[in-house]
Amino acid sequence: MQPRRVAVLGGGPGGLYAARLLKLADPSCEVVVHEQGEPDTTFGFGVGLAAGTQRKLEAADPDTLRDLVAAGLRHDMTMQVGPHTTRVRNDRLIGIARTELLAVLQRHAEKAGVVLEFGTRVTAGELDADVVVAADGVSSATRENGPFGGRIEVGRGLYLWCGTDFALDDAVFAPVETEHGVFVTHAYPYSGGRSTFLVETDEETWRRAGFDASTQATKFDASDETSLRYLREVFAEQLRGHALIGNRTRWLRFRTVCCDRWSAGNTVLLGDAAHTAHFSIGSGTKLAMEDAIGLVEALRAEPDRDAAFARYEAVRRPAVERLQELARRSQLWWESFPARLHLPVERLMVAYMSRAGNVPLDRFAQTSPDVVGAALEQYAGEPADVAPEGITSWVLDHPPARHRAADLVPLRAALDDPWSAAGDALVAQARGTAGVRLTGPPDRPALLTRLDLAERIGLEAGVPTAVEGPAALRDDLAAGLVSGRTDRVVLTDVQETP
């Protein structure tokens, strides 16, 4: 399809990138971006671009990626728990200021011939265009007022975004215990000598610290200065004497957006308007810019608008839903993070890397052999002189991983969220037993959930746990053992050692 006129609602990364790619694909097409804000007004701090996203941007538009990379800052990743620190290489990740990201995308859009209109609020129905790309964000009026079947699920934990006026050496994950509870920061450097500083906590800690009151007292266009002052003291070591900077900073609960359909008539949703994924593993910028690539490819490949929209959704939805599921697991892990602070920092790093099931032990060991080696030794109580490809077998062969699990009380687990009411009931059943052996469906999502439930039971009920799973998923079972999610495993299609 070759649309004559395209209107883009929203001048964020996804909208700007879609506009540029549309104009590059067909210079004769009239492409206009409508952004209700002003060109140099943005909210937020840094944005991360992972290696996979960079590869896709390179294939779609190398000129834009070149400028993004030049404006960004590469960094590794560090986890700090009290006096203990461990570090992993991740220097293909780029942090870039959101202001600079938008400036680059605006410049390249205009260079391609896109018209940018700022400071006016319009709706999809007011626009005379063959295609309307609704990239109007997580609070999309287009989605909310259209037949897209939008749904929003709100997370349990609370978080706030802020920044600081110096560049950290690495991305830092650091929990700090206070008199009110645990706060954890995910902070990372970006260009311009600044860092993003994201802080998370649970609702009980948030209330004990009085932040329910400070949140209520903070105006919509202001920052919660009470929280910023408090958190400056909590993270004094990481901040090195610097202050925290707010930008409409307030405590929020993450909103996961899903839609039954991504298009209706001449309008198609893109980015956060169609879907979101928790920031601990997903990136709204990543998803939106990859959506833009997919949408333009579909428009070029199909003869008419409906077929193009259907192709766009058919191609992008599986990738988005996969990332949303990974992000859901990561979100649940972070919302229960304080319970894991008893783990040595290397085992905690393995737990972090394997929390969503997308980083197997052997692959992590290839890039961070010292971290994984230390975690294996802490798990087994002896040195682990083993090549990455042999780690799973080594873990499963070490007692008590597969010993005497048959003596434990069988408990069937068939649930999606180990921290739900159904999870509460299973924890209650486990209390007072000699230990439980968790059974359930043999598919991978169910096994990963059993491992998380086993961890919760072990921590809250204080009893040993074993998790059943097929030999085909032995890598996940081994990661669960080293991460402290379970004490033992049972391979259901392998004869168990008596």
C-alpha cells in the first residue's frame, strides 16, 4: 500500500521513527506528526537501547542509529548488596538522554521531509489521512475512545523515576534496608554526565515511610520533594553526595496495557498506546521503535490498508506478547525482591539474570564466568571447575539437588502468579509439613511458576521444597537451584536416585 497522507499522533520515539521510515519508504507521501507538547519539553531522564534493538535499527535506518550511538553512553552492570558487589559485562547497552533521543529523531524526521506540528491537541477522528498512526502513549485517548478492547493491569509495587547530575560508572542495582523497609534502585548513566535513578519499593514500606501522604500532596505537574530528600539519604553511598533531580517525579504503579486489536478503520495503534511491558525487562522505546519498523514493512508489503494492518499485528503481536510475559515474570520478581537479600551477591545476580527464564546458566557463564563460578561454589559448597556447556549436569548431579525428594508432601500448583491469593493458599498448606514436592503441568511457563512458588514457600513457610519438571527443561531447573528458588528437583521422565 502507498498511502498519500499519513498523520501520526504523538511525537515520542515511536511516532517520530515511524514518520521517518514512512517518508523514506515513499518520499511522495505526506507525513505529519502532531505532538501536543512543545519540541524541547519532555519528561523522563535516560533511555536504554539494548544490543538487539540496535541491530534492528541498524537494518532499518543506519543513519539514525549512528547518531543515537554517538549521543549515547555504553556501560556495564553492577549489583551491590551492602558491602558486597559483583559486576557483569553488558557494554553493548547504550544509555541516552531522552531529550537527546527525541532531538535526534526530530532532526532525522525533518531531514526526510516529515512535517512536525507541536503544541496542538488533535484526535484521530479530526484528521484527514489515509492512515492515522496513534502513538499517543500509555494514556492513549485514541485507545480509550476507540474499539480496541484496551485493558490495563496495575502492579502491586511502587516506583518513581528521578535522576542525578553525574554519570555513574556502571548501571547499578542496589537494595538498601531502612527502618521502614527495603528500597532498591536501578540506576544507569547516560550522556551529558547524568544518570537515571529509578527506585522501587513495596506498598507496606511505602506507607510506613509516609509516602502515601506525600504522593497525595504532590500536584500533578510537580515532583514529590519529600520522597526525593528521603531517598537522597537512603542512597547516599551510590549518589556520592549528589542530589536527586525530579521531573514530575512521583510514586506510581506500573500499568500493563493490552489490546484485543491494534487497528480500526484507518487508525492503527503503536507503542505504549497498544501495549506496555514492565521497565525491568521491557522498554517502551524499544517496543515502539520496533513497532514502527514492523508497521512500515507491512504497509510496503500489502496492497491495501486492512491487509497491512493485519500483517503488522500478526508479525508484531507474538514478539510483544513474549516480551510482556518475560516482563510480567520480572515484575513479580522485583515486587518480591527484598525476600532474597539473604543470598550471596553472586547467587543473587544469577537469580536476577534468570528471573524471567530468558538467560540460561550456560549462556550467562560464557560472558560472566567469574560470577557464575562463584555462585556455583556457594550453591554446592565446593569449587566448580566446569565448562559452560556442562553446568546444568554439574548442578543436577550435586546433592541434595535430586536426593530424597520423594519423601516430601506432593502439592499440585496450577497458577499464573505465585504471589496471588491462590499462592497464599499453597503457602498455608505447606506450613507445618516436612517439606513439599511441587507438581503441575509439564510446560515451561508452568515450571517457571512452580520454581517461583517453591521459593516463596521456602522463604515464608520455612520448609524444604522440590520442583518436578521434565528433563527437557533441566536448564531451568538447574538455574532454579543455583538461584535459591528450590532445594531439590525431580526429573519426571528420569528414574530418580533413591
